[in-house]
Amino acid sequence: MKTKRLLSIFLAIIMMFSAACSLNMTAFAEKTYTNQTAVKLCTIKGTIDSSITAINTERFTVGHYGCLEVHITSDTAINYSLTKNSSDSDNPAIVKADVTNSRAYLWGAKGTYVLTLSKGTKSFGKTANYIITVYNRTPQTTIKKITAKKKALTLTWQKKSGVSGYQIQYATNKKFTKAKKIDIKNANTTSRTIKKLAANKRYYVRIRTCKADDSHREFSKWSAVKTIKTK
């Protein structure tokens, strides 16, 4: 009996910890992605006619995980709901009513999304013209400085908030064929020395940010390429 009771307490603690982590992930996603540099993925334009029963369905597909911003603007108030075709606990349905300018943020966004739009109560008898713009919110970073050393090089980069880490890529040619990568898992790290390089050899280097959860990683676009010759 004592063993069963201890086991029950242990399981309860694990469940509480899991729930707390889940809440923290959601808050982290909402907080992180609201004010980062956006990369436009697509734009959809449409019109809902004056019928009170008019409903439009728009779809867009995203081929990567990460965070999206879906920005909807309309010249008169509309209602909408945004859902994902497949089951995804990270993306519950987002529903808003009587809006003319709205932003929805989604984490773990891979797959086809369905946006259902209808006439808002404030726009009865009017035609609603809308524009839907989908952005990737992954912030890019830049290389601030690169220094040559004996058979090595050191680079420093701009720190970015709301990322999980960085990925460095380096090669001996500008096309980055047979390039090597270094994953930086600490988001607070802003410099790295790459060792065991060839002496007196020119290297090309670039970096990108990374966002990750338990099972997915998303990368930003690569930074501008820096080149340097080792000593």
C-alpha cells in the first residue's frame, strides 16, 4: 500500500510538471514571435458579397515548422476562424468576430490551414474586401566580426531574442559545397572559434538562427556571407 501511494504521488508530480511546461511553451511562443523581422510567404485577396449567408474559404500551405503571423485586413468588419486540416494540439482554432484588422500567431505551423470568413454583424448589407498576408516570423542574425587565427577563425554575431540557438556553416568555396555545420544550442552565445582548419586557407562563413521545441526545428534565412583567410 505504501509503495502504491508513493507511486501515485510521483505520477501526480510528473503530470503537474508536464502541464507547467506546456503552459510555458505556449506563453513562450506568444511572447517570442510578436515583434520579429517578418518574411512574407504569401498574399491572398478576396471579396465576400452582400449576402448575409456568404462564406468564403481560403487555404494556404506551409512546408516548415516554426511561427507564422497571419495578418487579415478588411475594408469592413468580418468574422473569421482559422483551423488546421490535420490534428495539432499546438494550433487550436482561432476565432474572431467583427474585425477589420487582425493578427493571429501560430506555433508548430506545418501543413494546410483553412481560413473561413463570413460577414460580420457590423457590415450587414456591405461587400467586404479582404487581404490575407502570411509571414514567417523567424528573426535573422548577422555576423558582426570575423578574426583570423592560426589554423582557426573566430566569429561573433548579433544576439537575437526568442531563438533557441544558432547554426554556423563554413566552407572553402562561396557555393558552400561540402560545407560543415556547427549547432549552437545556447541562445545567449554570441561567439565561436572554429578550430582544426587548414593554414593560409580562405574560408566562407554564414550563420542563421534556430527555433526548436521537443520535436521540430525551424531556421531563419542565412546571414550575409563573410570570408577570411586563416593564418
